[in-house]
Amino acid sequence: MSGAERPEWVVREDAGASVLVALYLRQVLGIRAPEELPHLRGAPAADAYDDSDEHRLRERQWLAYWAMTVEPQAHPSPVPLELVDGFETYAVLPVEGFDELRTVMQPHAADAVAYATAANERYTLQTRSGSASSYRAYASAIAEHERRVGRRAHSFELNVHVLPLTQRGVWWIGSLTVAVTDGLRGDVAAFDPAIQPIIAEIA
């Protein structure tokens, strides 16, 4: 990626099963936040929005769980974490303060894991069969950024989750993490300009 004297950049791309499980739960539990992020394709959604105090409490707990799932190092738990029964290794919650969320999550465990596993496998297959490596895709965007600003890109890290979302686009989901629609990621001509603003922000 760079020599010793040049800035370094690292892009990690995945369709993280833990992130997919969290988004599946967001959808089936009727949690709106983060409002800008579209729904997952092919996953069920809650019938109606619940604005009860109990639901708002679960929503707050889900948002904390989401932050810990997306960027665990940036959002450490003050108490130990434990795996949630039925979710294999794909969902962990703090041992205290998340009982309400844990209770409503558990009936959806098998379906959430099956959805996340299938989506992750699709991503893996597409990555193997794709002609363009992920390195080349980001190197091209970074080279274009460097031409525009007339300098080397600053060192940075970026995590990219390629997800089966209902809308095409790129969204920040953490301070170093974005979500990109799988269809957009697979479209070389469209992906380059779509990722440019993200690169411009951090490089």
C-alpha cells in the first residue's frame, strides 16, 4: 500500500455477520434509528411503530448494542459481555442493563443468524468471482482524490460493510465505518464516484 516514507491507508471490506444480525433485529423489532440507513432486502419488518416507553428503552439499548457491534474498540462496555443465546458468535450484549433487548431478540435468533449467514456467503462468493479486487477499487478512488487535492492522501483506516440494503448508496455507520449497498459495490463505474466523498473526508 505504501513505502516507509509515505502515508499508509487500510481499508477492510466485509459483509459482517454481526452487523447483519443487528440490522435484521432492528427491522423485525421496529427500531427506526439510525433513520437514514435503509432496510435490509428480504428481511421482515415490524407491522407498526411502537412508541411506548418500553419500546423506547429497547431502542436505546439497541443503539448501544449497534455501536458496540459496528466499532467495538471505540465503544467498550463498562461491564463484561456475553454471547446471546441462539445467535452463535454473532450477538453479544453487556451482562447488565440489556435485559429488555435480550428478551425481545431471542425469539428471532435462528432467523437472524440464517439471514446473516446467507448474506455473508453471497458476499464471499461475489468477492471471489469478481474481477476487480477490493484493493484496486479503493486505490483508484484514493489516486483520484490525490490528483484533485494535489498531495498524498493522509494515513487512514476505513471499514466497509457491503450489505443487501433496499436503497443504493453509502452511509457512515461509525467514525471509521461505512455501509455500502451490495449492488453499488458491484458496479465499478458507479462505486468510484460514490466512495469519493468518503475518501475525501478522511484522506
